[in-house]
Amino acid sequence: MFRLFKLLRILRFIGVLGKFQKNVKKFLNTNGLIWTLLASIILIVVASMLYSLAENVNFGEAIWWSITTTTTVGYGDISPQTPLGKFAAIILMFTGIGIIGMLTSAITSYFENEDDEKEYDSINKRLDKIDRDNQKILAEIKSLKHNVNE
């Protein structure tokens, strides 16, 4: 009996995971957020490589610097000294501002569109009912015209 409960718990978990995956996919497709995130990851890696080469630091430290710069935290414990490192920092700062803006926009659009979809579904159901009612009325009118003509 306990095995049956475990099986039911696993099945419920799979259902929740499927719904979560659907919502994540829908969220990532909102306003093209997935492409912005991919471009940002590529920029972070490229800027990390540039910073690592220009400043002669290890790649792990360069990744840390890139992420803190992109998220606009910028602790100040690590900062570029060379022109190439400063250029990479400028690119990351602008990228970070764009990422935060896109993320905020995607979150807002996701929840706004979710409400709109529910409203559209409700409107479509009402329109379908009105269409069926109109078809019935038209059929009755044809029937009455046919009876009057006879």
C-alpha cells in the first residue's frame, strides 16, 4: 500500500514538473527573452575572456567580475586597468542594463498576457454561444419563410 502511495506521489510530481516546464518555456518566449539571455551569456563569456587576457587574471576571477559588472553590482574589489578591460566593462554595463530591462518587461508581459488569455478564452466561448444561437435563429427564420410561402 505504501508503494502505491509513493507511485501516486511520483505521478503527481511529474504532472507538476510538466506544468512548470510549460510555464518556463512560455516565460522564456515572452518578448524574445530567451534570445536576450543567450546573447548576454555569450557577451559575458567573451568579456570574461577579454578581461582575463587584458588584465592577466584567471578565468574564474574574470567570470566573477563579468557577472558582478553585468548585474550592475560591481563590488569594486576588481576593476579593469587596461583600455581593453575597460572596454569590456563598458559593454557589460550596457548589457546589464538591457538584461534587467528585458527581464522586467518579460515578467510584466508574462503576467499581463496570462490574464488576457483567460479573458480571450471567456470572450471566445461567449462568441461561440452567440454564433450557435444565431445559426438556430436563422434556421427558424428560414423555416418560417418556407411555411409562409406554402
